Amino acid sequence: MPNLQISANFGTPPVDQKLQFLLGKREESAIGQFLFDSSIKDNNQQYYQQSLQYLTLYDMRQSSTAKIDPQQIQSGNFYYGNGGNISGNKVTDIIEIGNVKFNYTFLCATQVTQLNFMFNSNGILYLNRYQDSLFDLMYQQNKIKTSDYIVKILKQKQQGMMSSYKMNLHFDLDKDSDYYNYPSNPMIKGDQFKIMAYGVYVNGQDVSDKLKHFKINFDLQLNSLGVGIPTDLYNMITKDQGYFQPFIQNCPNCECPQTKDLPSFKVITQEYAFEITPDMYLIKQQQQQIDQPNSFQNSDCQIGLLSMGEQFNFQQGFQDITQTPIMYQKATNSLKFIGVQTMQHMNITVLIITLSCLNFLVLISLIYFAFLFVKEFTLYKMEQIQLLKKKRKQ
């Protein structure tokens, strides 16, 4: 799973903390954000030595601005039951992100119970639809102009089976910026960042009437590589095809006969048209060269086109290729996709084509009527000439 992090200063005096960044609903997010307290050194020495000993830890007892709730709170299981749980105190303290200081409430973890994963960060930060985010709190405390924020995920490099990612996070946005020139696509009701599709095309063919599921989930599922499509669409396009095997051996750079005729998709929403191409779900598998330990070569290929039940989820594959910034607007329950083709632009293109066709038809019509007029006028003129000749003879 790619590890996206955000830096923040906690407490007084400020202590720099590196937090894992998770976007969207998670099972464990009911507990909210949390930060490891320095007391973890004494309470869980083994876990501290395995995961946290190289980090500078926040100490709630040493922060002069910390307000500590004495009641202990215990979390549920992390990462869908694959980890463990933590417990600690609810703390409200001053934190600073991007030169903006504000009051923030979080769980300060003092105990770890059977936490099976290596954490390597000071805590977790969530941005979702149903909890006040950092930016909601900043806005409520009159620290920023709007609670809207933009997330852009950049794939840096791949080494072996692991890819590294960088996150650009923009907030305190100016309403006059070009970002707001893009339309806001309404989200559907619920606790996830989902919008509705109204049309689906496979290789240019409209298959919308054959499908039942049109929801698109933009929660950031960084543990799912590739592109997820609804099960009914997946079954339809793979029914007679044998190339959707998970791995293809001896397919360097994913260029081999099995990858030549993979489908492309166009997904139409109220405001946007998303183009999903094979390069967004083809995953190059790198192998370490035996004679060069630090060198990797692309050898095998994985087709990361996944059956996702009742929804599309193509954010990671889509952003890997397009690096599209997404504006999350929880206050208006909408999303903006910066740089993606809008339906307005598509309609303008269609209108231009239509007008061009109409203009051509008008021109042909004018030429036709002009020809008829000239023909009729010529006949009329010939008749008049004949009449004049008759009169002269008389």
C-alpha cells in the first residue's frame, strides 16, 4: 500500500509529526484521527522499537496548550481486522499545517494491542464526508476562506513490486482561481465520495442499457491497483475473452499479444466524461536482476481490471496516468475534476459539428435553389425572346 504522508506541528512548543493520509471511509475511521504519544516507549517497548523509535513523538503532558480528557478510549480493529487496536486519551491541542494554526481534537495513543502492521509514522489523518476534516475546522475557526480542498496524487517511481507516491494538498483556495471554472458534479447521498454515471461506452459502443450499476467511488483506495468496474460490466466484457488472466508472464512493459485488444471505457456523469484506457490498468511487474541487486527490469504484466461489485473505482489508475487534481467540496456535496473533459465542452463540440453540417446543408440548398432560379430565369428569357421574334415577323 503506498504511504501518503502529511506533516503537521502539534502542541506548544511545536513538535513536527508525520501522519499517514487516508482519503474516504475506512472501518476504523469511527475513532477519528490519532497520534502516538511518547508514553508508548514505556507501555509498548517492543512495538516502539519495531515501528516508532526513529520518529520524534508528541508528548501530551509536555504541551502547554493540550487539553486532555482523562477518560481512556479504545479503538476498533484497524485495516479491516488485519491489524489490532489502540487506546489512549482524547486531546485538544493547537496544530499547524501550511502556516495555518487551529485547535484540533484527536486520540493520543498511549497503548497498542496486537498491532500487527509496521506503522512508521506518527499517526493517521482522515479526510471523509461524515467527520469534520482539518479544513472544516480551519474554516469554522475563521482561519481559511473555504473548506474546499484539492488532492493530487503523483506516482513517482516503481521499484520491484512497490510504487512510491507523492501527494499535493491545496487548501485555503481563492474563489476567483481557475479551479472554480470547472463544474461541480453533485455527489449521491451516503458517507463516501460517490457520484453517479449516466452513460457507459466500451470501445465507443454504448452499453448503458445492459448495465444496472452506475455509481463511481472516489474514495482513495490505494491498496487496490488498477481500475475497478461493476461486476455486470466486467462479466459482459470477459464472457468470451480469455485474456483477463491476473498475470501474463514474459510480457515486458505490458506489450504482448494478450494486451493488444484490451477495452477502453468512457464513463459519462452529469458534468464530466472520463476516458479509461488500458494503460490505466496494466501493471508492469519488475524483477530484480540477479547480477545487479539494485537494478530492475520489466518482465511480466498484470491486468488490473477488477470486478468491484456495484460500483466503479478507477481513481488510482486514472490518477497514475492523468495526475488529475480533484477538488473535494463537502459543504456543497460535490466534486470538481480539474482538467477532465466536461460535458459542456462535449456539447459545444457536438454543436460545432451540428452547425457545420447545417451550414453545409444550407450552402447546398442555396446552390440548388440558385440553380433552379437560373434555370427558370433562362427558360423565361427564352420564351420572351421567342415572343419578340414572333411580333417582329408580324
